[in-house]
Amino acid sequence: MKRAVLFFMMMSVIFSASLFAGGQQEAEADNSVKNISFSVNVTPILPLEFWSIVADRYMEQNPDVKIELVGQPSSNIQHRDFVKTLLSTGQFPDITVMTSPGDFVSAGALKPLPVWELDYMADTSTGKIEGESYVAVYKTQVGGMWYNRTAFQELGLEEPSSYAELISICETISKTDYIPITMGLKDGWPQLVLASMILSADILAEDPDWGLKRNNNEVSFSDPNVVKALEKYKTLTTQYANSDMSSVSYSQMLEYFFTGKALMLPMGSWVQGEEAKLNPDFEVGFFPIPSDSNADSISVWANEGLSISAETEHPEVCLDFLRFFMTDQEWYAQFLETEMLFPTTKDAVDYPMSDLRLEVGEKYSILNKVEHWYDMTGDAALLPGLQSFFNKMTSKIAMGADVKAELELFDREWDLANAQR
């Protein structure tokens, strides 16, 4: 009996030891896997499934890495706001799509990117904050007015070369069954694209350093030239856009245009992906938002790319993924083709381009490139919190709020944000 008990005890110890050893081996195996969270900007053209292409390609070549994609839960939540929520709740991702690094640099959330690690980029100076790069910018986009070229030709309309000519076009269209401009406020951001493009044409084309001057308190939002620019925006939205804009989403805004209900769509070049997908029964054209005297400048986004968390446990993997994202030719070409974008790498990237993309490219090559006002980069960027205020302000102005009064409130918000720097 004693021998049986002793045998049982010995077997229990051996069994326990084997379980412990097996557990250790599993733990060691788990520790060998580098888990990376990647927050992506989910849009109608770029669903989570699209972003999984690059994640899967990277993991296939790096089996010791596991990438978890994280996207915003709703279409009416901007990715930049979603990432702020992740930061405030202690869930900030290892890698994130980034458009407003200033908000996160001030919180110490981003890792500076060494210049030598960005040697695949054509320009590493874009968007530097106090001399440091925090974003590997992966695309350049342009903004302007997309229009129904077929209907324009039927109405005898031509691309405008001044703001007065744009108003004349709106007047002509308003006398027909068409809506001149499609606009939607429900999602809280499409309206700021038009407002910013007008500000870029009127303010930044004349003074590219305006944003830096504002942050140095040398100019203000309520200066007469800014008031005048947003009065133009108010005119276009209150007099020539669809009257139901307050309840119209971004998707519905596109539907108004691509079904021929509205003849002009103020938006960024990513809508070319929609044009290719929807294949409307008319030809789409493009022109930059004109200033009072010319249409010689084009609004450009050069702010979006990938950033790395300052707290990531695997910085070397994150840096390698950034390089892979922009140097894997098959993926990067697919990424650019999806929205007909402009590359930011030293190496040229070839992908099939639509006739519209070729037209936009020709204009892009000859026009003065001006930063998109809302997304000014680096030390000229809007101070933390001011983008959210601008979103709300432009929505209110589109519904008829007093421009000068709103800009005075904007200056007060700047004072508050500046006091916290």
C-alpha cells in the first residue's frame, strides 16, 4: 500500500513537472511572437479588409509577428478622434495612421522617427515638429471641385478662373433642376474640406507661413482676410448647397453627386476611387478652388501617414513595418491605386490610372501646391483641440451662423490652447 502511494506521488510529481515544462514551452513560444496593434483609418473605400492586405503580407514574411488591426467603430467618428480616445484609455496602438501628430507629440505619445530609417522617402522634412519627424507620410492628396462635365457642357459652363466665375456657375445651375453643390454635415467633417480649400486659396497661397505666424500670435483668425474667406464659404453652403445638408452623411453626399442630382462635389482626391467604383453615366471633371483673381493654386494634403507609439515594446518591428508598407511595390501600388493617390517615396510607383487621375496629375504638376488649411503640418499645424473646434464652427457657419462672431470665439479657443503649451 505504501509502495502504491509512493508510486502515485512520484507519478503526480512527474506529471506536474511535465505540465509545468509544457506550460513553460508554450509561454516561451508565446513570448517569441511580437504582438503589434495597428490602428487604421476605416473609410468606405478603405474598409478593414483592405488594410488586412498589408498586415497579412507582412506577417507572411515575418511569422514571428502578429498584427492586430483596430478601426474606428462608426463612420461618423473621425479616426484622429478615435485614436485620442485610445490614448486616453491606455490603449494607444503600436502603429497608427496619423493625421494630427501635434495633438499626440504634446502628450509624449509618439516616437521620433530617425531620418536614416526614412531613407525610402522622397522628402523627410515634411511636417517636422521642433525638428523631429513623427510621421512617415505615405500619400499626397489634392482637393478641389469635382464636377459633372457632361452637364456642364450641356449648360455651356467652363471651369472657373476666379471666385466670381464660380458664383456665376452656381447661379446658372440654381436656375435648373440640379443642385449646384452637394454638402453633408451629419458626419461632422465633409464641410471643413470646402472651408479649408477656400482658406488655402485665399490665405496660404498668399502667405504659406500663415499657420506658423498664427502659432506665434502674429495674426489671428478674426483678421479681415480670414473673415472674407469664410464669408465665401458661407455663401456657397447657405445659398447653393442642398437644403437638407444637416441630415446628409458623407455617403449620401457622394450619392447626390454620382447620381447626377448635384453637379459639384467639393472634396479630396480620394473620391476618384468612388468614381472608378460607381462608374457614373457622366464624365467627371476637376478644378481647383479659385481665389478672387485666379485658380493657380491647388490644396494639398501631405499630413497623413504612419506613426509609432513612444511606449511600444517592439520599436524595431514597427520601423520595419513602416518601411515594408512603403517599399513593398505590389502593396504600395495597390494602396495608391485605390484612391488614385500620389506617392511620397523616392522610387517611382506605377499603377493603372484613370483618365481623371491623369487629368488631376497634369494640373498637380503645374499648379502652386498649397497645404490644406485644416491639416497644416509641423510647427504650423493648428494647436491641439482646434481642429475639433473648426469642425463645429464650419458646421454652424454652413447653417447660417455669423462668421465674424464665430472666428472671434476661435481666437479665444486658440488663447486657451496656447496657454496649455
